[in-house]
Amino acid sequence: RKLAQRSERVKSVDLHPTEP
């Protein structure tokens, strides 16, 4: 599911926002 992959990416961004 694309939604699941997007959720994981959003979580990653939440863990380290504005970070390369």
C-alpha cells in the first residue's frame, strides 16, 4: 500500500525534521 509507505516516511520526518 502506498499509504503505508507514506506513513513510514512521515514518521521518519517526525523523528528528524528539517534534517538531511
